[in-house]
Amino acid sequence: MKRPVYRWGAVAAAAGVAISLGVTPTAAFAEPEEEDYKVLVVGKTLGFRHSHIDDTTNALILLGQQNGFTVDVWDPAIGNSPGQPALSLATTPFTSTADLDQYATIVFASPVDGTNSQNPASPRLLDDSELAAFQGYIRGGGGYLGLHAATDTMHAVPWYSELTGGGARFRNHPAQQQATMRVENPGHPSTTMLPTEWSRYDEWYNFTTNPREDVHVLITLDETTYNPGNGRMGADHPIAWCQNFEGGRSWYEGAGHTDASWTDPVFLEHILRGLEWTAGLVSGGGDCVTFPEVDGVLAGAAGDEAVKAAVQGHLAAAKTADAADAHADAIASLLQAQRAAAGLDDDALDAKIADLLEWQRGLTADGPTDADGVPIDVSIVDAPGALALTVADFGESVRLTQESGFTDRWRFTAGLPTVKVSDSRNATQAGASGWAASGQSSAFVSGTSTIGAENLGWAPNLVTPRDGVSAGPQVATAVDGGTGLAVASVLASATPEGRRGVTDVNAWLYLDAPLGTAEGDYSARLTLSLFPTD
């Protein structure tokens, strides 16, 4: 397939002092190696002819001249449709998949074919041979951009309705009127230029079904701001969406009926970026990932079934949280899924979970990040038992079991998840410095009851011992006359000579709860820091 090849570069950024186990993308740039790519616009009409088709075609031609692509048009005069014979190709371009592969993406500009009755004998926009060529194109990585009445064609072809999005087909529409579109994913390249609430005058479609379960919704319609008529869809009315479909990329915008839409600079940029996304030229906002898509990748992954089941559980929890608009909770579950999925060593799965995280992080400023430290939650009961520590950013629950033999305290112990320190600084950057990693805890709190951080101690341990790197000293709790982790304590350190490379370090945590500590669910936060040392 002929597509512009982009070279991607990254801008180096200085590292902070807080340990971070996640990956934060740095700024990037792209330079096309080919000046032009080709786009096919399909306006061929067998049914009702939309007047905007001509405006859409001319707008896309102009956008191409301004943004480095050329446009072929398939809009022949046929029946009552005048088409655009001065611009149209003489014969169908849907002759074979190989012939379609010259196009980076294919735009369906309201090519209504009058097949609403779903009679398979009715003439269709694409006949069987043309449809097969188009399917091969999509499955080979091709792009599809559906505009307005692109959902009002080939009603008798279920595959096409899945391509446009979740089987949603045009049902009806009320009179043209002003309405508010609400941007649901502001991080996608096609929505970054849009206001959160976008009031427009247009013809607003009702669909035969809500496609949300199968697509990535970009924009919804607020039915309280207009009269949707007898086809109303209710509180959840998607109007623009996208998806990764059978190897290709699909993007749909239900607005655009009015001729004025095609001179509106905001609407045109919205369409342009959607086109570029389907052509594989831009990315962002999770790249239209969906939970069912990731479920499918997980199902096809090799590896231990128990690990796959754990990943699936975390993904299901994230999906539930997303549906409830609890995006911070969704992020926490996805971090757990990401950690569990590492055991499968599947690059495609890792990439899709990263897309889910990017999408969810763009929906809230409150989600957990690796720089937030390690949350520690503990439940204490006045009887022998166990404590549970939930390390949100690491994705696993750490259970502390009570040790016997102590008459002056209640002792609970468990291991700290492994911390990885990587030092790849060159001599100029590092100078004569080594590094030290330290930790400090807040108090454990349950309602009005607290257990001071001086009651939490640790015994650091190097998982990967090497010259020049040392584990920090054991820290005693207040019961044994120590300060505990109420003050910053060294987890590990490296000399200037031994600093380079990767060091894995963990620690044995022990909580000495005073006898008679009130029952309750206690929470604390252990913050880990990394800094250079002279």
C-alpha cells in the first residue's frame, strides 16, 4: 500500500529524582519522506443524492493541495444522480485489492444506495467483486473514512455495517437544527482542536443501534439540546467514532450534511485529522483502541492460562470503571493488567494495554502515576491473621502474615516489590556522583486512629549484587528503639565507580503494631526517591 513513510525522532529530557517505573513519551516530530499520498473519495449515489457531496469533494481536494495528498474521485453520473463527471474516474476503482492499495485511505462521502429494505437483490454501491476488493484492502491495512450518510448505504452487507461501526446504520433524522456535540475523547488527533461542547447546526442522524460496545466513541450528541424526533437514542447518542477493524482503520463522523460544514475551518480540521489517522499518519489518544479489541489480542496470545485470566480480570475491572466514568480506577486496573501481562511477553498485547492507558489518562487528571509513590493499605483485626498491602502502581496485592513469638507487639511482615534502578548517564552528566535510593512512609491512618510511621521498618536486600552498590542498613522500629521509616532511609546506594548499569533491590517490610491497636482499615504511603550523591 502506498503510504507516506515517516521518520520519528525523540527529544531527550532530563530525568527527575522520583523513581518511575512507567514510560512517559517524549516530544516527537515527523517528516514525510514522500511529498504526496493518494486518497479516493467515493460519492457514487444510487439513492438520495446529498448536495454536500460536491462541496465535500472540493474541500478534500483543497485540503490535499494544502496538506500533501492528491484525490481521485469515484462519482459517476448514474440514474437520477448527476455525479461529478468532470472529476470522476471513468471506471470503477474497486477492480482489485492491488488497485486499491495505491490509496492511503478511502472516503465514503454519503454514497446512499437505497438499500434500506436490506433486500440482497437490490443494486448496491459495490457489487460482490468490488466488495471483495474493498474487504481485501481493509484487511491489508487500508483506511476508511465515513462521512454523514456513509451509514446509509449497503444496508444488506453486515460486514460493511461493522466497518462503519458496530452495525449502526442510519435510521432517520429530525429537521435540521442547532444541537450540542460533546467531545468524549479530547486526546485523539481528530478532536484536539474541538471545544468540549460544540454547538452546530446540522442534520442529526439517529441510528439503528448504539455502536459503543464495538467502537471507540469520540463525540456524542446531547439530545437535551435539540429535538431528536421519534428515533431518539437517549442519554448515550454517539455521533462520531473510530476503531481498528480487521487490520485497517475506520473513522466515522455523522455530521456534515449542511453545505456550510465544508467551509467551516474547525470542522475541516476535524475531518482532515480523521483522514490522516485512517491513513496511519498521526496517532494519539489511545489510537481508537477498544476493550473488545484488547480482549481479542489477549485471547490470541500464547502463555500461561492463569496469567491470561489475571490480565482478563484486570481488563474487565478497567472496562467497568470506564463505563462508570471512574477513569482513575480504570487506570489503576490497567496498571495491574500491564504488570500481569509482562508475564506473557507479547508485544502486541503490551502495546494495546498502553493504548488503553493513554486513552484513560487523557480523560482525567486524577489517575495514579508511577511518581505518586507506593500506596500501602493494611487491615488490622485484634486476632492472629494477615495484613493486605495494595501496591496500586505495581498491580499486585501484598499480604503480610503475622509472625508468632512476639509478646510485646503485633508484628506483620511482607516483601516490598522489586525496585529497579537504572543509571545510563555518561561521564559528563554524572560527574563524580553516584546515587542513592531512599524511602519514607507516612503514618497508617484509619478514621481517627493512627499507627506512626516509626512502627514500620525494613531490611533492604540487593537482588542483583555487584561491585560498588550496597543495600541500605536495616531500619529498626520504635518498639526496638529505632526511628522506623518516619525519616528517609536508604534502600540502596552506589559509588561513582559502581553506579552504571541496572540494580534490582527490594526489602523485607515489618510493621510492629503496638498491642491494643484499634481495629480498622489503615492506609499509608511509602514514597521512594532516587537522587545523585557526591
